[in-house]
Amino acid sequence: MLDVRRLRLLRELAGRGTIAAVAEALSFSPSAVSQQLGVLEREAGLPLLERTGRRVRLTPAGENLVRHAEAVLERLEQADADLAEARGGLSGALRIGAFPTATRTIVPAALAALARRHPGLEPMVCETDPAAVAHALRAGDLDVALVHAYDFVPAEREPGLTTEPLYGEAMYLAEPARGATATAGTSGAPGAEACPPPDQGAALRAHAASPWITATPGTLCHTMTVRACQAAGFTPRVRHWMDDFAAVLALVAAGQGVAVVPQLGATGPADPAVHLTRLVMQRRTGLAFRSGAGAHPAVAAFGAALRAAVPPDLAGSRAEA
């Protein structure tokens, strides 16, 4: 009989590519991971791995076994959800990953509602960039997480995970106001133009020579800005790297550059030093969890609380995350 824990290691190796990466993610030693995978090969009765330099590649038999492992792990998640439902009453820890704009604007209201309805549940929020969510969920470090995707950075399918759409946001070009007070905006973004510009590329190209402010490299937000600018015909000259959109807008107000920010990143009192122009593209947010865990009472309760906390002007623009 194949061991489920070893199947999980093989699934992680398929996603991470090196034994060292699997060991670091799961807090094992590389030798322990290698040993367990060797035992799995003996259980299977044929080679599952072949080495190519520092990396390890799965054989066709190994790839096939990973597909079976995904199905087995999903059924185990479903079994855990059924047991939790049978026990009745929600209690214990729920580990939640969320990115900063959602943590500041939507998650607090969801947590407050969750506390009223399920006082025995202990939600634990960890700020997590969506790019790191998949590994954290598969490793068991998180139970559920908010993720997002942009028009220029579509979400890739992650084996073993399921994502349900929550809401969509407009995106805005933030630039220093040219001596004029920003007008009242719409869609929750103060100072924004009411209608999308007829040519998004032209709006971005107007700042081809300007300094830019982006999120740190490696994040989806950074990739979104770079790709949007490249689609408009230029590569942005980045001066500042900042993951907090409030700080980004403060730098824009100080004349330090221009930026692309999402709707939730531009909420709050209008700053007359910042002019916001609505762009055509969107950011779409979803709720991610391990496949089979969607029926778990704690995951379902948090999802329901989140949906109730989404502002009405966002709830109408749902899209696949």
C-alpha cells in the first residue's frame, strides 16, 4: 500500500522541482525527503525519478502517480470536511492568507462577522503575496487564502487547488496632479475619471519617460505594471519599489513618479495632489483552498463572511480569478 505522506512529497516535488525546495517548504532535511521518495519508489516497484543536474525530473510513471496523488489528497480533504460537518460547531484555528489591500478593506469586516456567528473559531491571518499562496496551501501552512489575477497576469491553474471568484476591481493610473484639484471620483476611487479612457495604451505612453513606482519584483502587482507598459510600447523606468499602495500614492503625491493601482488601493479621502485615471484593465480576486476543502464548514463560513463584506460597487464586477 502506498503511503499518503510520501505521495504528498512526490506531489510537492512535481511542483517545486528540487528536493531542497521540498525540504525547505515542509521543514524536512533534504536527506529525509530523498529517503522517503526512495521508499516510495520501492513501494511502487519502478523508477519514479531521474536526476538532471541539480534538479529531479519525474518519469512518466512518476507523473502518472502524481495525478493519482492529487485525487487521493482531494478525497482526504473531502473526508476531513465531512467529519468536521458531523462534529458540528466550528472551533479551532483557521489559517488565512491575504494580501494587504484586502486585509485593510474587506477582511476585518469578514472576521468580525465570523466571530459573531462562530465564536469558537480562531481565524489567524497571515499577510501573503498571492504568488506564494499555492505552495503555502499545499504545504498545509494555510487553510484558505485570497488570491488575485490581472488582465496582463492571468492566473495559472495550480494542481491540487480550487479557486472561487469573489469580486473584480477597476485599475487606475495614478499621477501627480498638475496644479488642479482632483475631481470627485467613482467606483470607490477618489479623484478618478468616471469613464475609462478610449485608449489605455495612450494614457500609459504619456508617461513613457516618467519615473515609475511599482511593487517589488517577483510579485504579481509588479509584473502587471511592467506588462501593461510593455503592451503600450515601452518598458517603465522604475525608481521606487513599494508593496503598500498607500505609500505608493504618497510618493505619487510627492512627485516621485506614476503608478498603476487597484481600486481598493485607492480608497480613502481624495488627495488633491494625486490624479487618478481609470484604465480598461481589471484585477480579479478569488478565494483559494485545497481541492476538496470547499465543503469544510470553516472554509465555507469564511467564504460566506467574505462575500457579505465585499462592497456593493465591487460585487457587481465578479469574474473568474
